[in-house]
Amino acid sequence: MPDRPAPKRIKSMDELLMAVEPESQTTNIKNGVVRLKFSQVDSYSNHPFRLYSGERLDDMVASISNYGILTPMIARTKDNGRYEMLAGHNRMNAGTLAGLDEGDFIIKENLSDEEAWMYVIETNVMQRSFTDMLPSEKAAVLALRHSKMFSQGKRNDIIAELIKLEKSHEIKEVETSAPVGQKLTSRDKVGLEYGLSKNTVARLLRVDKLDNDLKIRVDNSEISIRCAVDLSYLAEAEQVEVNKVLTENEYKVDMKKTDMLRNYSENSKLNEKTAYQILSGEVNKKPKSTTPPPVKIKHKVYSKYFPADTKASEIEKIVDEALEWYFSSKVKEGTPK
């Protein structure tokens, strides 16, 4: 039998007469669910999914205002005695907006970081349409499925648990097996599952390697997926420099610029100065010529002064002498050249 919790100590006569329990961090209720204050729960570190907004958030707030949070959230314990959210970021956010300050949680202990990550990813895949996800969100999903640490067995267990928790007949496990008789690479399998080409999968896997600020630019369509692929090969510090230049100057990004950024990075020449020169277009600007442009004299002009049988060399010589005389006389008159 599990150990019974130690009896709670009454601190005052008021607590005894009014049957007021001392404040505690959690209150155990049935089925392994605990009641937590939202203030005790931290968001998942580097959570890859944006919180609901607009109409979807409004609908969730209205539903929680009427019925409460019906499905327990999932969190794991942290070393500092707090909790880290795994599934339920939107429910907690909407609950807070609806005026709640606590909710029901299932607490997971002794989870590896890979298992915790799977809870975060699979919960969002079940709740959102993959096709409606932002590029960085799709990238996070694909990166998990493509990871060497990925375990299909653990994934199936987590999905089964989430389906049971939701008590929904609409959420079904995604088919992940390859067609009979066909051997596929992990990238092929991921593409098959989500209806993506192998090249699209490859590009999105590169997007997952971007700095978070650059991911936001990709999600906001400021940077194309193909440009993002080039930027993903930059070192982390170089990506930070690129984002800094973009933030300060609002330059547009195209494939010529990102290809050049990647080349400079590979040759250890990329820094804040060169990033600025590339993104501003300064690198590609041709220096202004110090010599005047070539001039072609029309036939009708020089034919007034030279016979038809005059050689070109003679014409050039006379024109040169005439120009020399013209400018020397101007100098003598005090007129600047």
C-alpha cells in the first residue's frame, strides 16, 4: 500500500473552527490527477508551437468559462520543486484569461528529455492540423520523427495515453507503416506520413536548425524556405549577427544574398560587417568608374569636316588636337574644365 501523507498541522484556532486547510502546493484527487496553481507551472523550454490567438483562443476561453478545463493537463517535475508543462499550454493560457488560477494535472516523473519532447510534439500534432502549422512548427514535428532518438514504440504508447485522456473518437493514431514490399528511408517514411515530398522534408529539417528569431521570420514569410536552408548552415553566432542586421535595417532577403552568406561562412569570412554588406547589397554594387563613358561620333557630324576618303586614324588625330586646343583655350580664359 502507498504511504499515507503525514497529517497536516493546524496552525491556528481559526483554521480548526473554520475547517480551513493550510495552503499546500498540490491537492491529490482521484485517478492520479493533482490540482496545481498555474503559478507553479513553467512553460516548456523553447516550446516550438505558438499559443492560439484570435477566434480559436476566444472560443476556448468561452468554453472554459462555461464548463471549466475538462481534460487534465500534463506536466513533469523539475529539480527545483516546480513543474514544466508538457501538454496544455493553450488550456492554461485560456484558463487564465477566463479567470482561473489553477487546474488539474497529470504529473510525469523520471521522464527523459526525449520522452518529454515527444509529449509536447504529439499533443500538438493531435490537436492541430499538420497542414495548418507554421513552417517552424512543421520542422519541429519532422525533426522529432527523423531523430535517431525517436522510438516508434514510445510514440505509440504516448499517443494511446493521450487518446484515452482526451476520450475522443475523432483522434486516431497516424498511420506510420510503409507500403508492403517497399523499403523506405526514415525521411521517406516521414514524408509519406505527412504527405510531403522528400525534398520538402529535407528543407524543413534544415529550418529546425535555425535560430529562434530567424524561425519567426520564416513563419512570418519574411524569409523563404529555400533561403532558410542556406541560413541554417551558418553557425549560431553568425545567425544571431544576420538577425541583428535585419532587425536594425529591415533589409529584404533573397537567395543571392543567403547563398553569399553561406559561402562567406564556409570561408570563415562572415561577421557583422560582411553580413551588413551582403544584406544591404553593397557587396554587389559596382564601383563608380573614374573614366568618362565611351563616345561614338555620328557620321553626319564628322562628315561635315572631313572628305569621304579620310582615314579613321587621321580623323582621330585631328579630333584629339582640336579637343586639346579647345580645353587649353578655356583654361586661359579662366573657365574651369
